[in-house]
Amino acid sequence: MPLKWIHHSIASIDKVAQKNAEKRQAILTKPAGSLGMLENLAIQFSAWQGVEKPELKQIHISVFAADHGVADEGVSAFPQVVTGEMVKNFIAGGAAISVLAKHNQAKLEIIDVGVKNLPKIDNIILARAANATQNIAQMNAMNKEQLQRALQAGKEAAERASASDAQLFIGGEMGIANTTSATAIACELLDISDPATLTGAGTGLDKAGIQHKSDVISSILRRYKEELSKQNNLTTQQKNDPLNLLLIMGGFEIAALVAAFIRCAQQGIPVLVDGFITTVAALVAISINKEVKQWMLFSHCSAESGHKKILSALEVNALIALELRLGEASGAAIVIPLIKQALALHNKMATFAEAEVSDS
């Protein structure tokens, strides 16, 4: 696969601007560290933008939608048709992310990377890898050409963000049964043998449904290992390639998110990661290139079981925890005003000298 771009170097952080922002925080009229993570947010944006006083005006949100063949295993509380119905709701402006994007004056685009039987609708970006992935409990999710198309869809979304001078990229997803695929991927990358520790309710499964979903994920992981054992022509490094993991048990929207996150880091666009699915995509992206992590913020810790464990494995702190589990980039969008307030405090608070307040 012609994917050399995915291993290109990541944009560098401006350390001088970071130091200047740290110095400014130290002389603002407040006890040092009293604004906690808000101070770190402002400093991070200074380093990303290369200025002492950063701003956040241009926000690009890309929601990738695709169907999963594993839905046939009964791992979701909703039927597969809901993927397409929700895509239409996104376009019509009735979904949570549609409302939040408009409220935050963010650019929102919806990308079809493999929604099953989606009727022709306007205002959607067509970047289809196929008409849904295969059932990963029985066969590989996709072939190499389909993986390449899904990755290309994410790359192009990041490049559209760059072309519009985006100062922040948010990736979202929609796909019935995609928590099953994401959980299987996370289990493999984190070397978790018992998927029950990461398996959650997804769209609202009851206890029995969660157990069934966990059992299906166990079978997916067994099949993954069996598939690797058949690939005698591959080196150990090739077998452990995260792209191979996406090929066997990924989702088109997950692959697109992985590519978008990597491409954003290459272009110097910070990424605000949403919930469980997008955090798994971030995990894959970081597994491909660990430097991508320095261009990421993690918006919230969701109510989805396992999300906290993945955040812990990545050694990152989420900004908020509101028991969200909707996906579609909604949790990340909710955090936008928080970031703007952090920057406003950093930029507009008086220094001790300006306010004629004693700093000692």
C-alpha cells in the first residue's frame, strides 16, 4: 500500500512560545497553579500556535460514518439502519453534534466512508471504502485497498482543515457496533486478555447484552491471532503493524480517524479527541507514531466502560467527566467553550505589575 505519508515526521512544537506562555502565567494576578489544567491548556495552545497569546476561532469538525458487519452478531441495542438515519439527522441539523457545532461556530462536515444503503443526500462528503466492513467475528474487516481508501478519507479531512486555517481539529464517528471493533483493537494493543474489562454498554446494552458482546469480542481476538498465524510471509514487525490490526478487525471510520489524527500532527493542527471510539483511534495513531500524542488533547472521560483504562494507558488526563457516551464528537464539542475561557484568562488577566498587586 502506498502509505509512506503516514510515517512522515510530525510538526515541531514551539518551545520558545511555550516558555513565554509559562512566564506569563507566573506573573498573572493569581496564586501560581490556581487555575489548574486551564493554565496548561493556554500554555499548550501557545506552543502549538507559536505565540504568547493564542486564540481559538477556526474549528474544524469531521464526523466519519460507516457500518460494521459485526452488527449481525447482535452486539448493539440498535439496528444497523440507525447509522444511515443518524447521518441524515447530522445533515438536517438535528443531532447533538450539529447543534454544538453551530453553537460554537465550528465548521462541521459529515463523511460517508462506508454507510450501508445510504440514500443519496446533499451536503455529505463521499469517501466510501465499501458498503460496510465484513463481520469481523468471521472474516477480516476489509482488504488492503479498502483500508487505503479509509485512511485516505481521514488524510483528506485533515488537509481540508489545514486549508481552512483550522486552529483545532475534532474527529467524530457514527457506526452501529463500532464499540465492538474499537474494544477488540484496544484489547490487542494494550495486551488485555479478558475483554470484559473494557466492554461497555455501547448504545445501551443490558447486562446480558454486555456479556454477549464480550464473548463476541473474545471470539474476534481468537480469530485475529489465528489469522496472524496463517500469514507466514509476514515478519513479526509486519504482523504487529497497527495497520494490520485495522485491516483484520477495524472499522472504516476508525481507520479514517487514525489517518486524520496523524495528518493533523504532521500539519501542526492540534486534535481534540472525543470519547471511547476516537480514543482508541488515538491509541492506534500513537502506536504508529508516538510523537502524534504531543498534538492531542483528550476532551472527556466517558461513561463507556474501559475508556478510563485506555486514557490511563496513554498516560493522559481528560479535561472533564460528565458521564457522556454519545460519541459523534459531541463530548469534544462541549469542551470548546472551556478551552476558549482558558485562553481568555491567559490573554486578558492583568499581571501583578499592571494591577499594582504585590506578588510576594
